[in-house]
Amino acid sequence: MTGDEGNVPRTHRPLRADARRNEDRVLEAAAIAFDRDGMSASVKDIARAAGVGVGTLYRRFPSKELLVAAIYRLEVQRLCEAAPRLAAEQPPVDALRAWMERFIDFMAAKEGMADVLRAVLTDDSEKLETRAMLSEAIDHLLTPVQGPSAARPGVKAQDVLMALGGISLMAGAEKQRALATRLIDLLLHGIVKN
């Protein structure tokens, strides 16, 4: 790794349907492999699990670092897209709780890739964009909660995001996923009026 892989502009040309399916399979297989094995995950094993050749994988993702960055972006997008779906399917507080749990799982899955993500995602504008996307998702979930009797006044999405980040760090450091759920309950008690 040269340190500037994260700064290489990626072209966002539309993919053919078969290429899109291949990329989706590669990203799914890579996410599982990196979650399980960290950066020691084998590119050959990822390609095999995705049902593509190593050349296909390398044409789209010339380095592990670019593959990690693509997984991260896809999973942030999926996490954000879950907010309106959860809000439509569940009562407001339940939707917010479910999204918070997903956020904690998302952060835990990134643990094996943390060093590479720090090196690859060096662009401050990308970090700010990610925070804005996540805050918008939380805002979408808070809006129905913030009726006249449901939420405390002044609850801000950015504050909730920062609290979730802290919960993720504490639960990860203690290697206790159940701790995150208990802390989410405490956070919700601070957000939602009784």
C-alpha cells in the first residue's frame, strides 16, 4: 500500500447487469471474509466464494484497500437506506432501536478493517459526507419520534450518532455485544419522553 489508494478517483460508470451482480457477490464475500479474517483474508478465497475469477476481482478492485473502501461505502449506504424502511414498518421507538442495533453491528464488522479504513478513507470530505448521511438517517427516524409527547426537545441526530459511536467503542473494547444493547436502552431513555 502506498498510502494514497484512498485518494484515487474511482469512475462511477454504470455497470452491465452481469458485472453489477459479480461486483455485488464480490463485495458480499469480501465483507464476510474481512469480518472473519481481517486483512489476512485471501483474495483468492474471496473470488472463489463470489464465484468469479481472481482477474475479475482485480479488474474492479486492484487492491485490498480499494475493496475495503468499496465494502465500507456499500454498507454505509445500506445502513442509511434501512432507516426509512424501518420507520415504515415499525413504531417510531422500535424503528430507532432497530437502526441503532444495526449501526452497532456495522461498526463491529469494521473492526478487522479499521487500520485499512483509516489509511484509505483519508479524505475529510468523505468522512463528513458519511457523517451527514448517517445523521440524515437518524433524523429520519427521530422525526416521527419528535412529536409533542414522544421525544425530549433538542435531541439532535449528530448527538445521537456521536453517542452511538461511543457505545460502539465501549462495547468493542469490552468485547461484549450485549453491553451495546444495554447502553442503547439507556440512550433511548435519554431521547424518548416517558
